[in-house]
Amino acid sequence: MIITSLCLLIPGVTQPMITMKADLDRQAMLNEGKQIIQQQNLHPAMAGLAAQFLDSLEVKGTSTVYEKKRSILGTAEDLWKSGYHFVALLIVTFSLVIPVTKLGCLLLASAVKKNHILLRLNSLLSKWSMADVFAIGVFIAFLAANATASENAGSSQIVQFDAALHSGFYWFVAYCLVSNLVGQLAEKKLDSTPTP
């Protein structure tokens, strides 16, 4: 189970997890331009000319103004390049370093006889593991983007948001579930073993 957990973690942090996309509705933008002209204190001839020009335009469709497909490590790399070193280090620490250290402790604990220290270290690291919280955060971002898109489906919003989950999210969630199960089994073993 420990090796399975590690095999789930690797694609969980390297594969794309989520795509966030924002499309600009051209007609809604044109309508917004018309409203702005009406709200301005323009000379009537100038306002009429601008309104006539905008009414003569025929625009259809959308333009994608933002689209990013992200993995956990890709997000950390982008944050690092953007100068957010502390946030990038936190993401790498809580989603990669601590989980790998936990799995290493469990793997070593299963190989050695006096494994109390390793199991206690794993128990301590489990309290600092934010992997499951991170996975839930991504899922909430996905739901929020799609909720915004569905709320605005009937109205003419200028920017339309959309989100899609990818395989990295499912790998990472599977890692969280297996890792938590392994951790609970290790804690039961530690609790049932007499202290030397």
C-alpha cells in the first residue's frame, strides 16, 4: 500500500490537475460599450455618432482571454518564476516533501523491527500534511468557477468562466485516500505495540 501510495503521488503532482478558462463574450462587450457611451456627458452629435457606429457592428462568438492548465508542480514553478518564492516553497513542502517523507518513514518502519520512532515521526508529519486540504481546495475552485459560469448562463456576462478537472486531480485524491488509510493503519499498529 505504501508503494501504491507513492505511485499515486507522482502523477498526482506532475499531471495536469485543473484548467481554468475565461472567455470574453464579444456581443456583451459591445453592449457594455454602448452603456458606457450613454452614461458619459458627450455632445449629442458625438454620442449619436458613437452609438450609430456601435450599432452597425456585428460581432459574434467569444475570445479566450485566459486559459491555464495546471499541475501542482507546474503551479509551484510558475509561482517561483513570478517571485512568490515563499508560496511556491509551501506548495512543494506540503504537497511533495512531507508526503514523500511520510511514505519513506512508513516504508522504513515496515522493514525494521524497532520502528516506534519512525511511526511516531509519521504520526507527527501527518498533522502537517496538507495534501487532502489542497485537493479539496482545487475541487472547490473547480466548483466555484463552474457555478459562476452556470449563474451567468442566462445573462450576457462579458467574461465567462469555466473549469475542468484533469487526471492529476484524481491521482492526487487517490493518493490522499490511500495515504490516509496507510497512516491510520500505522497509528493502530503504534497504539497496539507496547512502548519499550
